[in-house]
Amino acid sequence: MDLQAGILQDGSPMESLEKQLICPICLEMFSKPVVILPCQHNLCRKCANDVFQAANPYWQSRGSLISGGRFRCPSCRHEVLLDRHGVYGLQRNLLVENIIDIYKQECSSRPLKKGEHPMCKEHEDERINIYCVTCEVPTCSMCKVFGAHKDCEVAPLQTVFQGQKTELNNCISMLVAGNDRIQTIISQLEDSCQSTEENSEAAKRELCARFEALAALLEEKKAELLQRICQEQADKTAFIQSLICQYKEQLEKSSRLVETAIQAAEETGGAAFLMVRPPDPPRGIVEASKGGRLDKIEQGYESMDAFSVSLEHLTEAVHALDFDPAEEDEEYFDGEEEEAEE
């Protein structure tokens, strides 16, 4: 707390000093001020304890075995972490206590000025020293005896002041505790948001890995089936090529026999005919006719219909792919909503 800067900013050093010595919770001068580390703001130890108890309702008492709690500084909203001693573990600000003592001594030695205490507007020489409960306004004794409040119910000003100030302090403590709880919920929601993003990224990576593995398996299966088709193609093609070779050889033999037979048929002389005709024509013709009894391929031999694959069931399974229902996660989310509403 920069007291010197606060004093220099105001024309009256004592008034500026008094503002610097006011607790932000009870709005009175510090009583046993404690330093909130590390923000260096000050609070009355009782006010700090009230705020701490409101923010940590399950923290029992001094010397409890429960670990320390946390609360937020009402001046700057900085989060303060305490050990198991609670606010009693905070350091007393002896410098501020000494300054308050000096200030009180200085104030007590100064003569009371007329303008320092509120005066009655109806009776200028009378100080406002009572409170009209009926009209809910402060007034003076003359107004009660002879003035507008003679028929009203009154009470000592100091009593009403202490009661209303205590009530206001309690309201401030409740507001501070409520703000702290709201801030805690906001922090939890922010953590949940971050966790949701991290879990989503992990789920995306897992999903991509599963689909990549499935795609790799499909590629492997496709390569295996293609290999089987290629092997069948090679076997059938080799067999057909061997038949073509056999038929070509037979065709060549038959063509030569036909050519020889034609040359012999063109001879007119008996001797010449017998010299050029094929030897043993009936046997050669029989041999040539064997070409029709060579191996043949069956009807539909070239078909590859046996290698047809039905993927309808896989297509239906892919279309039916979906995430597993997470009933436990839904119940947990509902529980979080109820807790947040409370």
C-alpha cells in the first residue's frame, strides 16, 4: 500500500491518510490488519477470516487437519492460497498498525471542529445524535422534543449505526463470497471447456487411426484378391496359348499334306504321280484329321464371374457406423448442471 502517493494526491494529508487506512470489507479502520500475499493488499484479520470462511465453508477451525483453502482479494480479485492455519497464517502488518495508532493519537489531540460532525438543518446549533425509526432518517434531540419527529419512534444513533453497518458488512461478505463462488464456477467451466477440446482432439485422432487401419486392411484384402485374379488369368492364358501352339503345328502339317496332295493330283502320268504323291495317303489323311480331336476349352472357360465380390453387407455396415452411446457421460453432465444451478 503506497501511503505517500495517496497523501500527496489529496489536499488534506490527514483525510487522505484516513482513506488509505480503511478496510474494503468493513469500511472502518483496519483492526489487526494482515497482508494478503502476493498482491500486498491489507484486510482486517476478522474480515479476512469472514471472507475465507464464506469461500471455504468446509474448513473447520484453526489447527484442523484439513489442508488450507483459498479466497480472492476483494480489492484486486487475486486468488490467495492459504495453508492449514487459514488467515491466522497471514503476516500481521505492524507498520499499518503503528500508523493507525499515530493517526488516532493525532485525531484525539486535535480540537473538534464544527463542520466535522453533521449538524441539524432545522436547529443549526444541534448535532445529529438520534435516529428516527419511523421516518428512517437521522435527526437531533430538538427535532424529537419540539420538531417534526416529536411523535416518532427514535433510537440512539450509534446503535442504529452499528446495526446497519454490521448488516452492510454481512451483505458485503455475502457478495464477496458469492463472487468467489461464481469465479470458481467460471474457472471450472473454463477447465471443462479446455478438457472438452483436448478430449475432442484425442477422439478425432483415435477415429482417424481406426479408419486408416480399416483402409489399410481393405487395401491388403484388395491386393490379395487381385493377385488371385491375376494368377487365374495367367493359368488360363498359358493353357489357351499351349492349345494355340498345338493347333498351329497341326495346321502346318495338314497344310503341307494338302500341298503335296495337290501337286500329286496335277500329275497326268502314272509314274510321275506315284513318285510325287504322299506316302500312304489314307494314313496321312487320318493323321491330319486328328486335329479335331485335340484338347479344347470348355464353354465359358474365359469367364471370370467366379471372382465377383459382393460388398453390399460391408456398405450397409459402413453406413451403420456410429458412436457408442455414452449414458454415463450424459448422467455426469446432468449432475454438473444441477450442481451449477445450486
